[in-house]
Amino acid sequence: MRQFIILGHEAPTTPGFSLSDLAGGAGRLDVLCRCVNAGLFVSHGIREDSRVHLVLNDEYTIRFDGSTAKRLYPTERAVASRIKGALESTANAIGHQPAEVSPGVELYRMGFNSTLESVAREGTIIELHEDGKPLVSAEPPADPVFVLSDHLEFTDSETAVLADTAERRLSVGPEILHADQTMTVGHNWLDTEGYQHY
Amino acid sequence: MRQFIILGHEAPTTPGFSLSDLAGGAGRLDVLCRCVNAGLFVSHGIREDSRVHLVLNDEYTIRFDGSTAKRLYPTERAVASRIKGALESTANAIGHQPAEVSPGVELYRMGFNSTLESVAREGTIIELHEDGKPLVSAEPPADPVFVLSDHLEFTDSETAVLADTAERRLSVGPEILHADQTMTVGHNWLDTEGYQHY
């Protein structure tokens, strides 16, 4: 399975934001919506082996699961609407029990550390960093977990946690890309492993 | 220079569409907006050596030029708003003279054939096709021009024109990606040429 954890540092934790102002009043929720798109969708289909975890302001994590998601569309507005719905269900997320928002979408009362700890059991944590080894010359692990930040840098404490947990530090190339673009390149890296030999 | 031509088969040619219904009433304009984002933007910056040409319903072409674009933001809604502005200026596009919409954004009264002919003089036309040679094992040309379709397949006549014009036929990999994801992979292919040797 391929998993992506994206840290939304200014993301909303209440549903009162406007779907028409995602980049402004909603704390750059547009960035996180594009990450869900990049993580789950291909042309006319969904990646069933992929999960996207959006960490909202270190308070909640919304998990989008490609294997069970339904009626999810790859536009920023549609994904934001689903996030709004999730934030209307926070009262149903108790302890580590998630609130089921819609098929394939769950809200957890968990910040970055708890989400990372939970997901780390299922795969190999990869920190994407401009100083890492280039993807093009690295071998993919079996169950990669990519950790990315939104439009802001990782904080010092996030960097410290990642230094302890990440088994690999990789770079997409000489350009610093948006998180969603990085995810698309990551998927393509996994998709094309060995592809030149076909 | 890197250029991208994207065919919007159902795209609007008048400005009356709603910015809140890009995937529905606006003929999947969301797809084209994501292509502008993928073509021009990197993290905290713009690709100055990149141009994106959106062909709207074979009637108009809107050109976004990374070297001169200003106050352009990478959200679907912001790009769609710029397209709406362009479609309010169609009366100013006379013959092959474009209407200047805003810095770096011009509207041409040109369909696919005229746009392709014009751009082909400036680079090597690449058709992206699932049966093409994998990007990962191909050498990039100096001035690539990628031609892509929106959510619909190329029509028979577009396919015929491309067969006559394209010098290369390449594939991003075994998965069929959205047009914007394909552009991101194409940029990364060019970005990382020789990168493993650094």
C-alpha cells in the first residue's frame, strides 16, 4: 500500500469556512485538497492501493482510503466539501475511534505524532526533502509512507520526530515542488519501477 | 522553453459560467485550471521557462506565459477567474492579434490546428500516449511541446493532425494519469535529466 501524510499547519478544525475562499479564509485548504486529488485519482479511476491522511492543525486527521472511497471527485471544491462534512462530525470521533464521514473517509481525533506512529506500523516512512537522495536513483520500498508539509516548512518539532522515524530521505529533484506535485511524482516513481524493461 | 497545449473539448467560450461549478456547468474547466497550475507553478515560485496554451472548444486559445505572468495563484478558482476575464475580452482578439487579458495571459482567436502550427515552430511536438516510449528511458528534446487532451480522448481529426506533426510519442508509465498529473511528471522528467549524477 502507498500512504501519504500531509501536514496542514493552518488548516481549519471547524466547518465554518467558505468553499469559495479555500486559499484565504480556509488556511490554504486548497493545498490539502490538491493532495487528496494527487494521492487517490488517476484518469477515470481511483488508486485502490492508496491512502491520504490530512493532519489538520495537529488536532484532527482525516483519512481518505482509495479502496473504499465513493462519490469522491477530484476538484478542490468537492474535496473541501468532504472535509467540511468531516469537521461537522468531530463529536463522533472519541479516543482513537474515528467518525465515519462517508465511504472511505474517516475523521480521527489524532495529531501528527499519533497518526505517524499508527501509520509507521504499516510501512516505511519516507521524508521528502530537497537534500535527500534523488528518487530517480533510489529503489522503492514495498509499502512507502510519504510525509509532506503543506505550503509551510516542517516545524522544528516535526523535523525532530521525522528524523527519529523516517527510514529514508528522498528528493524529487532539483526543483522544490508543491506537495501535490511531489505526490504525483512519487506515484509515478512507484508506477514506473522496472517499466523501461517492458 | 517548455510548452504545453491542452485541448478543452467542452470548455466554455463565453464568460457566463459559475466559478462554483467548474466541473459541471463549465464543461470540466476544473481540468484545464489544474493544467495551468501544473504547467507554471512550483513551490513558492513560477516556472519562467514554461508556457501553457489552453484550447477552448477549438475556438479560442488562452496562453499563460510563466515569464511574464503576475498575480496568478495556483488554485482552480483563481485560474478559472482569469479564464473568465479572458472570455470577456474576445472582441479584442482580431485575426492572429491576441487580446491582452492581464500580464502573461493572452487570448487568441485560434483553434487547435493554428495553435499547434504556431507553437510547432518553436519546439519539438511530443504526443503523450499510453502506447508511447516510456519517458524514463527517453532523452528529452531541447524545447519540448507536450500536447494533451482534457478528460476526453483526442478526436479522430486531432489524432490525425498529431500523427502528422508529433516528432515523438512518449508515455508517462503504465497508469493513465490526468492531464495535469502528466504535466507534472513531464516537468520532473526534464528537471531531473542527469540529476542522479549530481
